[in-house]
Amino acid sequence: SAPNLFFLVHKSRQVLVQWDELPVDQRRGFITKYTIYLHTLDSGSTEQSVTVSGSSPREKLLKCPDGVLILQLTASNSAGEGPRGRQIFSQPASPAVGLVIVIVFTVTIFTVIVVNLMCWRCVRKR
């Protein structure tokens, strides 16, 4: 079987992934390396692979193209590469532009209401 892969952070052109160590009963020997396969969903680009030593920490910062990513992970031993794990999809975090627009819109409406009330108060006094 293959190790489970998780997204920790997905920014523009970078993704931080982490994976679980395979339980001893599911290994078929000493794991020498892990291979992470990635490609984008949006384009017909070729698949990229990144090899990580089996003794290194089970966390890796990858440089990647923009867009939705599909990642898979395999573990290899002296006999060869094992099966690929489940595909995981990730999309970069959207910028906070939507939140800024909502805040600006709310402040504008509030300001218009207050200015309008101030004008009506002046009209009533006259």
C-alpha cells in the first residue's frame, strides 16, 4: 500500500505536503525513497515528480504551477516502487479580495446613510 498524503499549505506556486509513515506490517522492506507525482488539472501539462529520501522528514515544500493540483505519493524499497496512493486535489487559497470588497461596500452604505440622515436633520430645522 501507499502512504497517505496531506496538504498543509497551498499558496501560489508553492505547496507544503506531509505524509504518514507506512505501518511496519504494510511495508515490504526498508523504504529508501518517496516519490511525489504532481500535475495540474487545468492544463495538459506533463506530470512532474519529486523524489525524497526515505530517511528525511515526511514533509516537503514543492514548487508547482498555478491552478488546481493533483498529487500522488509512492514509497520505494530495494525491490522497486510501490503502488501510487490515492489522488488528492488542492486549489491555492483565494486572495482576500472578496472580503475587502464586502467591507468597503458595507462602510460605503453606512456612510451614505449617516450623511443622508444629517442632511434630513438640516432640512427639518429650516
